Amino acid sequence: MAATGVLFDGVWKKFQRGERHDSLRDLIPALVKRAVGAGPRTSELQEAEFWAVRDVSFEVQPGQALGIIGPNGAGKSTVLKLLNRILAPTRGRCEIRGRVGALIEVAAGFHPDLTGRENVYLQGAILHMKRTEIARRFDEIVEFAGLCEFIDTPVKRYSSGMNARLGFSIAAHLQPDVLLIDEVLSVGDMGFQQRCVDRMSEFKRQGASIVFVSHNLQAVAGLCERALFLHREVRAMGPSPEVIEQYVRTADTPRAPAGARAVEITRTEVLDASGRQIVMAPASAALTLRVSYRVHRAVEDLLFGFLAYRSSDRLPVYDANFGSEEMRLGALAPGDEFTIDFRFRANLARGQYHLGCHVYDRRTQEYTDRLCPSGILTIDESRTYAGIANLDVAPSIAT
Amino acid sequence: MRFDDMRLLIREQIEYRELLVQMVRRDLLLRYKQTIMGFGWAIFMPLVNTAIFSLVFMRVAPIDTGLPYPLYAYCGLLAWNFMASSLRFGVVSLTSNTSLVTKIYFPREIFPFAAVFVALVDAAIGSLVLIGLMAWYGVWGGPAILLLPVVVAVHVMFTAGIALLLAMSHLFYRDVKYLFDVVVSVAMFATSVVYPVERVGGVLGQVLAMNPLNAIIDAYRAVLLRGTAPAPGPFLAAAVISVMLLCVAWMVFHRGELAFAEHI
């Protein structure tokens, strides 16, 4: 292992479900029970215990960033707490070399009755910055947070955004070897978020090892070359786009049981113009989402939905329904099978998108089936810097 | 107990000394901002108690302490208050900083230690009144005052050791605070704070005399008011106990530290 960096080696962490004894009244029976024969505590699971993190290993070298993604309760924050020495692993080894900066609850040390200025010094000390270091960078910190005129106001009068901005700003002026980040990008306005992202990339360039936990998959993909899909244990680890795709595929809404579906979606494919199945396409490519259906109950009057949204933040890009009469699809009987080609043009900016489809019965007014994602599409394009739509801009000198 | 561990703990504490200073500053600043009397409270409480006990032990049941009674009582109360308020804030120091304990890493000892140093600042302010009283009664111990830092150091170590244990046990069992409130008010009368416990006599008196705090509080009176060195036997014993208590408490605290975030 290098002089700085992060090592997580076969780490297991056990938690207890339900109440613990908190008062002496409960302690005494518990002690008696333990003395009588419950035996010594082991790293095996006992009743009401569960593994919050199971056999997780990874390593982050200087200048690398690892994104940790997964559903709520998957153990992401626990991993960060283990790294940050707030929790101890039940088994395994967890090591951090170098100065740790944690962008976790960035305003945790703030006291509402103290002014911004006083809190900067306090929080700085909590983050293990030297007083002289804080004093030197004080103006920078305040300016980055955009709070110059409020710095001598008690923090209790701050808005929650101001609070978080100041907290982030302090943490961002630490010079860490290892940076742990937990969902900080959810604070502040767009401009501030962009500055945060820039700041983190800068740390990376300067050789910090970064562990980034977030639900913002776009931000993970932007900052981290590798990602870890965690759900109590490692589900996938590797290059970010692949891991994100794997996560997104599993993360979606469960379908109704097969028996309940009047019309079932049996198969979906994303095809290019020559009919080949693809996962990546250039911008403005002519593509097809081919969806096969099977009918289980007699139906007529259906709506077929086609939708697309950005994978990282679920931003809807397109959502429309097409009636069965439009496609000249008559009444359907049980056992019927048919396929619809949704031809579309991928006028999208670079990034990852989900395609989805559903069937809606206008008579019963319910969805007979939906499948999301029915396809994942990565648009490979390098012109745009940000955005979702490809406007096919063509600049030229006007004559 | 391993000395290497202890060295490591002390080194970490030195590394984080600025945080300790900031925490002490925070608490003092807050009190100054949140209360009208501010630091006046540091003087007010021992002064009121001195007045009450002076009434009892000068008018109702006079006792001879070899010193003007108000001076005897104020000196004892000042030392006692240092310890009592250290522990009163120390006991809840972890539980009242939940968000820090569960979110950010730094040595957790900072919390109880900060409580002790805040109380020490209060005691320093309270000692201004003591100086006034000494001038009023014309009592002055002379060069023995040079031993004061030693007495304070022993007292601080003893207090810090107990503060560590209390803060930790309160985190795991919230009964501790209530138990503490009872014990501390009883303990004051089991210690030579407002009267010499030797005067209790009998078996109880002998038991009470074993309290190491007696030696410490009497040591303050010796070096400040009587102009003598502290009684060597009892004070040395108290010093040894204090050092050992702090070391053991610190190690125990350190062992428990990693479970704090899960149990708070």
C-alpha cells in the first residue's frame, strides 16, 4: 500500500436490530445472563443481529476516486463510518493512510449560538486544521461559501443552505490525503454544487484518494473512474458506467406478479438502424425499442407507453402514450402475441438514459404491465458539456 | 496496561490540542453569550454557599478550623466546585454532542477534558474572590504557594479520570447522570469542604478520612492559607491515586471509544 490511500480488506460489520439496554435496570439481567452461560461474545451472529456490511474489500490509490452506490440501507454510510474510524469493524481490516478529510455532515460541529466566524474556527479544529492554517485561509473559506456579509451573524439565523455551504467550504479548504464524501452535493444551489464538484476533482488531481457515496449517479460517473455497487455485500465493482448500469437495472420498481398482468411485456431490445442490439449509440442515431407482448386476458383499447429518462437523476426526457387504434391493433384474445417497434431518434446529449415501456388498459384504468428499465442506452458524444437534449447546433459565420 | 498505548494517547491529545482549546473556548463563549451574568456565575455559587455555611458553622454550631471560617469554607468550596462542575458537564459531555460523536472522528477524550478545563477557568475566576478574602482577613501562606501548581495538577488529574469514566458510562447507561447527582451532593459532606471530616469521629470518621479528596482539598488550604506544605503521606497517596486513576480511566475510555457511535 502506498504512503497514502484507503484499504478495506474483508470487512464485516455487525449491528443489532431492535432495542439495546440503555439503563442499569437492563444491564444487570444481561450481565447475569452472560455470566451464567451465554458464553463470550464472538464475531458470530447472535439473535437479533445482522450483518450491515459483509466481506467488503476495496482499495483506493492516491489520485483515484471510488464511488459507492446502492439503495438506502445498503451499508454505504456504514462503510464511510468504518473508514472514518467512527465504527470498528467486527472482522477484517480497514486502514487509512494520511490526513483524512470527511465531507460528512459538514456542519455537524456548528453551534447555533456562535457566529459564522467562531464556528469556522471551531469546525476547523474539529477537522484537525491548525489555527494558523484556518486564519490564513479564512477569507477564502468565507468567499467560497459566499457568506462574506453574514460571517459575524450567529449561525442560528442562517438558512440551512447557508449552513451547509459554510460547512462544506471549511471542509473543502482542508488539504486531505484521503477524502470521504457522503451525499454533500444535495446542498446549495446549482452554482454551488458545480463549485463543489470542481473542488473535488481538484483534490483528485492533487493526488487525494476519494471515496464518494452518493445517489447522484451522474456525479459519481463524473468524479469516479471506478464504482462499487453495495448492498450489504459487494454486488459489483469496476468501471463506473458498467457498475452504474448494473445498479440501475436492479434498482427499479418490482413488477406485478405475472398472473395479474392482462398484457405482459415479455421481451425488450434496443436496436440500431441495422437491427443489431446495442447499449451505446452516437447522438441522433436512429434507434428502435422493440417490445414483445403476450396477452393473458381479452382486452381492446390499450395505451402503449414509451418513456426515457436520465439514469443518474431520473430526469424525464420523454414520456408518451400510443393508443391501440393508432397502431390498428384490434381486440386481443388470451394467447395472442405481438411486437411493437418504437422507432425513435436519440436526440440526446452524452450520458446514460433509461428506456421504459408500459401497457395501460383504458377500460379498467390500470397498468397491465410496466417494465423499467426496458433498456439502457449510453450516448457517446463529446460535443456537449452538460445538458440532455442534442439540439444539433451548427454554428457558422453569417455572411 | 501498556505504556506504549498511553504514550500514543497522549501524543494524539497533543496533536489535537487546538481542538481542546477551541472546545473550551466554545463553552466559555457560549456561557458568556447566553447568560447575563456570564462569568459572574463562577463567583456567585461558591459565594452564596460560603455565606450559608458561615451562618451555620459560625452562629448555629461554631467549629474551630484554625482559620477564619469564611476563608476555610470558600477555599474548600472553590476546589469542590471545580470538581463538581467538571463532572456535572463531563458526565453529559458525550451525550450532548451526539452529532459530533456519530459523524466525525477525533479523540473523544476532548469532550470530558474540555469540561474539566472550562471548570478550571471558572475556578481561576473564583479565586479572585479568594484573594480578596485573604486580603480582608490578612491571611497569607507565603512561599508555600509555589506548591500550588502541584496541588492543582493532582486535582485536575483526579477529576479528569473520573470525568472520563462518567462520560463513558453515561453514554452506555443513562442512569449515571441521576446517580451522579445524588452521589455528588452526599460526597461534599464526606469531604473536608465546609468542615473538617476528622471531626466526625468514630469508625465513620476513619472511613471518611481515607477519601483521597480530603488530602487534595486540605492541600489547597495548606499551601494557600496555612503556609505549609501539604501533609506528605496523604497527599502523596492522593497524587499516586490520581495518576493511576487517570491512566486506567483513559485506557478504558479508549477501549470503549469505538463502540460510542453505535451506542449513543
